[in-house]
Amino acid sequence: MAFSKFKQLLTQRAITCAVRFSVRGDGTVTIFGILMFILMIAVGGVAVDIMRYETQRVQLQYTLDRAVLAAASMNQTLDPEDVVLDYFARSGLPDRYRISVDVDQGLNYRSVSATAEMDINNIFMDFFGIRALTSPAAGAAEERLMNVEISLVLDVSGSMGGRSANGRTKLENLQTAATDFVTTVMAANDYVRDEMLVSISVIPYAGFVNAGSTVEELFPISSYHTYSSCTRFRDDQFTRTGLGDFEEIDRLAHFDYQHQYWNSELQQSYCPTDDENAILPWSHSIDDLHDLIAGLEARGWTAIDQGMRWGVTLLDPSSQDELDAWWDESQLTGIDTVHEDFRPRPESYDDDETLKIVVLMTDGANTLQIDVADGFREGPSTIYYHDVDERWSMYLPDQDVYWIPDVIAGDSTTYNNYSGILSPTPYVAADGSESEALSWPWMWANFTNRGIALGFYNAASSAVGDWSYRNRIMNDGLDHFDGTQRWGNSAEFADQNLRDICDAANTEGIVIYSIAFEAPLRGQSVMQHCASSDGNYFNVEGVEISEAFDSIASVINRLRLTQ
């Protein structure tokens, strides 16, 4: 009974306290304040997380923008993707970013785009179930060049007349490939509006380069004879891309190499006397370029270094005066090969809107490069002639004496008659008129090695009993460019010259594509050395030469004039 009353009393007290608690307002402000404080802390924490996120996003975007700008520069020699990644590695950003780089580039442009994102771990928002925020960044940059200067250096040596893997001659395969190449790359020119972006110089080469009548008028080629226009660069001229002021290019002697041991008189000159396989410089004319390529003929040895030196010369800014002079001449004669847009070319190497390209092709390796030896090339010879009395005199320098043969009745041209006299002076006529020394260029333009040595000096040598001078002309009259005698190692010197000029061109930023067309290993080696990158070297057979040219041309074809 007592327990029941106690329980009832306790229940009444509890109800009374609950009613009193529900109707009193003491402490409600404190509770509200606590709730507001918690809310303020939460909002402030979210703001801190957002500020951290934004700071990180801005740094990410800033780094990305700088990276793609640097990677897209045409002056940038490193791989564009590596450049972007390196910028991020050096940025000080935490190594939690994820990045994707896309590169699109051609011979005259480079476009780099990239996206990046990075997770920012939250401090306060994590209480609300948001563990991290992801900051994104995206950027793109592009640089394009406006002008392209191309030197097409083509092998037309005798081996190009041989059959290729597809049954056609190698020269025919080359002509097809080079013709299509010209058509493709010239598509960048606007012939309707007469706006030219692409110029091409074609440099055919064999054991020499025939400068031809046009280039001979423009460049300072030595003028000790005018029979032909083949040239040779000296060893010291391969270590640089340009020519100095008033610096001459040596002219190759005019002589007959092929018949030197079998005929006395010149039968076929080593260098053509016309514009066969001659250089066509700085052209915008598709027809002129096609015509030149179609007319190429295969003959002679192989001098890749000489062809490459001319190709680089026509891209070097030192040739600006020559092109400018040609333009002035074109206004007087009406020739339509050089275009007004090309007048400032070749542009300087630091011109950001011009790209210089060499496409170098060979089917072989450097071989003999022959010229008349020093001492026999130019100036007066040791052979004298009196044109009125038609008398000859041969000087023997070792004895310092002249052999004057008698005239054979009915044959006033005889100069190898064993009947005659030794004299301290050349023939002097009765009236006192003297004989004149014939020039060495004239002698080589009319007689072979055999003709000069045996025809003129057999009798003279017999008269003094000394055959040494005759033998020097016979054996040493023709020389290699490097000074070694017949069948020496001039090819090795030519390989080094080729490496030197390719190195000099690559240093100046000239882009070199090289094509070894069914070439031997030594030829492949130097061509691979010349290429500006591994991807710029092609080793092809048969119709693959067209694929190589197409591969190069397909990139150049994307040239566009950008404002």
C-alpha cells in the first residue's frame, strides 16, 4: 500500500516538472547560440576549403598555360609533350595532378593542347561527406610559319640510269616522285591572288654540280674559263652555310675525263657546256620545275657533298643579294621564274615566319671528285704558239729549255715532230714577233690528258732525255679535290665534308630530310647523319621513293597563310 502511494507521488512530480519545463523559457538563447556557432564554423570551414581549391586551380591553370606556350614554339627543339611535363615537374605543385597532352605539328606549324586536373583534399567539407574537390585546367597554343624555302637536292649520277626494284630506271622513279612532290607543296601558293609562300630550288648533282647559265650570272664563280659552269666548293667552305663577301666559288676545269687514255683530242667534256642538269634557283613556277625534273639525265660520279653545299647556299641569307639582282634582271628581260614575293629571300635564320628545308636524295655514296690539278688548271700553259707562222714551242721546266719542232711539209699543225731544236726561248718569227703561251683552260678544252702529255711532250722529252714532265702531266694532271692522286680516298673526304655541311645546316635550324634510295651502307650512313631527326630519314627501294617524297610533301601541303 505504501509503495503504491510512493509510485503515484513520483509520477505526479515527474508530470509536474515536465509541465513546468515545457512552459519556462530559461536557456533557449544559449542553445541557439551554440547552434549558430556550429553553423558559422561550418560555413567558415567550407570557405577555407574553397579558397584552397581556387588557389590550387589558379596555379594549375597558370602552369598549364606557360607549358603549352613554351611547347608550341617552333624554336623549341625538345619534344613538346616532354616540355609540358617538365614545366609541371618544376612548378612546385603536389605530385597529385593528372595531365593529358595532345600535339599536332607540321613543317610550318605546331599546335599543343593539354588538360590537367588535381584533387584537393578537404579539411572541413569532409565532415559533410565531401572528401575532396577536383580542380580542372585546360589550355592550347599554336604557332604557324608563313613562308617555306625548299632546296631539292637530287642525285643524277650514272647509277641512277640503272634498273630499280620495280623494273623502271631509278631516275624514272625519282622523276615521278619529285614531280608529284613539287605539285603537292606548291599547293600552298595562291596562284589566283598571286601570293607565294613556297619557293623551291632544284639542285641536280653527279660528280659535280652544273651551276648553269642562270646561277653563273648570279654568284661569284671564278672566271678563269667560260667553257662550262660546273663548280666545286673547297673543304673550308663546308663548315658554314653561307659565303663571305666577295668569296668565290671555284669553277671546275673544262676537260675530258672519259677519253683521257684513248683519244688525244677532247671528245666529251666532263662538265656539260649547256644547262643540262643545271640548278634552278628560287622558283615558284610549277611548269619550270616539272620541265627541269623531266629533263634530268643520269651520268657521272657522285658528289653528295657538293650538291648539299649548293642546297644550303641557296637557303642562306648571304644569297639575298644574288636573288635581288635576279629580280632586277627579271624586270628588264621579262623572265617569270623568280617572283616578287621572294625578293627578300633567303630570309634570315631568326625569322620566325620562315622555315628552311632541304630534301637530300641519293642512290649511292660519295665517289670520285676530279679536277685538273693545281699548276695545270689556269693561267698560261707551258705550250706556246705563233699563229702567223703556225709554229709550236714546248717548255720543259726541269731543264728550262724549249723544244721547237720543225714543220712537216703539208702539216703545219704538227707539234710532235721528233725533228727540231732546243732553244732558250720560244719560237721567234723572222720579223721579231714572238710566240704566245696558250692558256691551260684552252689546252684542256681541246686536248685530253693523253693529247697534252704524249702529243706535245713525247718528242720534247726525247730531245732532252727526260720524261718526268711528260709523265707528271699524264699521271698527275687530273687530281682529286683532296689532293690525292688517282683512285685515292677522296670519297672519305667528301663524306666528312657532307657531315660538316649537314651539321652546320642543322645548327642554323634548317630542316633536313634525307632519302637513301637503294643506296649502299656507306651512303645510308651519311644520309642518316644528315637528317635533322630519325623520323626525317628514309631508306627506300623502288616505288617507295614516291612514298618518301609524299610523306614529306603531305606535311608541307598543310601550309596556310595565318594573319
